[in-house]
Amino acid sequence: MKISTPNGYLDAPVGNLIVAGWTGRNRAAVEHHIEELKAIGVPPPSTTPLFYRVSPELASADSEQYFLGDTASGEVEPVIIFDGKDLYLGTGSDHTDRAWETQSVAVSKQMCPKPIASTAWRFNDVKEHQDQLTIRSWVRDSQSDSWRLYQDGSLMQIMPLGQLLELSQMTREHRPGTLSVMLCGTVPTIGTIAPAKYFKFEIADPVLGQSIIHEYHCTYLPVAA
């Protein structure tokens, strides 16, 4: 994976890909959400937060992504990247198969690629004001449609990223010569969770006046039986 940073390009394969779940800072709200999902058949997590290990090959900066069937949807997340020396912050989408999610959250995570923006900031440059960073996503069903705001929140809603790093043990599991990548959790959708053929997401820094935006198109593969 090739990612542009203020220190130059990171150009190495992803060796460790983690999807952090149940990372909301308001723990009472997290427990309420667990009960809501449990009521519609989604199994509760064994602990919170929970760190799902998925295949490193799922990380992708491509603008075209492929999914089996049309039951998956994206969600914007801050992304921490570690190259063995320095930490970087970018953004990605934890695209998840919602049909399989009712059977196994871990399987639903593994079934979908994880689109990652090809730009990242030095984590230390934003660490002290990370709560002011915003994350948003938009969806549309065709290129001729207007983008609809799908998510709109800030990192204040997510556990501090340094705390997630420590709990995940990502840096200690790092494999030399690779990139370790962790998607760090999301914010609620505006309305219901729903698939869309086009997904755009952003992390923005109002303090330093910078943003990272990425978008991708979903191609649905037929489910052969």
C-alpha cells in the first residue's frame, strides 16, 4: 500500500489489519447500542472495545471495490498507520456485510475490503487536538445523483486513539517491513444503515485547516448458487 505523508511516501504491504469495534467514548450509549443490535439478531461482543483481526489483503486504496451481493455498507473511521517507527492518522471505511453481521460480526468484517485513503498525517501533529477532528461520509446510488450526508461526527465520540492503540497491542504485533493499520471505530448514521453504490468519506482538521477525502464505487458480484 502506498500512502502519502508529510514525511514522504509509505510504500509497503499491510502486515497487520485491525478493525476496532464498540469504541464509543460514552460507554452507556455503547451498551444501549449492543442491546438494540441484540434485539435484531446481532450477537453481542465478548468485551468492549473489541479488536477484530482481518486479512491484511483487505486494505485497499482503490476507487473500485467488489462485494458479493448488495447487503454490505460502508462507515467512515479514523485510521492509525504504523510503519515500525512513526504513527500516522488517516481515514478509511469499515465496509461490512450487514446480512452476515447477524450471524457473526467477525465474519462480516472479513468478507469485505476496507477502503483506505492514500493520504495520512503525522499523528503527533494532531494528537493534542484530536477531539476536534471531524469525520463525515456521504452516499449516492449513481454518478448523476447528489451526495447525501450519511454520517457526521467527531473523534470526541470515539475513545482516545492513544488508548485504543495501547489496548489493541498493534505496535507490539508489528511485523518489520510492513504497515500495521487499525480502523478505530465510527459514529452513528443519519437515518438507517443502508447500502449505497457510491461512498465518500472525510476526516477534517479545523485547527490546522486540512482534510483527507476518499471515495469509492461498489460493484456487486452475483451470488451464484
